[in-house]
Amino acid sequence: MRSDYFPYRKIVNFSIVHARYFIANKAIKGAVNGLMNVVLEEHIREHLGADDITQQQRQEEVEQINSALKSYLK
């Protein structure tokens, strides 16, 4: 059978390759999001949950977290 009978063959092959990259991209993004959640949770527990810091220090920590979240979630 001649290849010109299947004009969509290149499109299908192209789509399969892109689907693989898309899946890999989503897997990496999920892993990075999971790691970021662990890091943020640990930071919040360690710094903002501490009883021995002042209100000013607590506010500075909140600002740092807000800054990190804003840059991460862009």
C-alpha cells in the first residue's frame, strides 16, 4: 500500500511524540510540586510554628513564604 493513501500518518506520529513529551512534562511537574509542598510544609512548621520568635520575626517569615509562593506559582 502506498504511503500517500494515509495523509494523516505524519500527523499521528507527530501527535504520539508530543503526547510522550506532554506526559513526561506532567510527571516532572507533579514531582516538583510534591517536593515544593514538602519543603514549604517543613519551613512553616519549623519557623512559623516556633514559640520562641517575636511577632516581627513571624511577619518576616510570612512575607518570605508569600514571596516564594508568588514566584513559584507564576
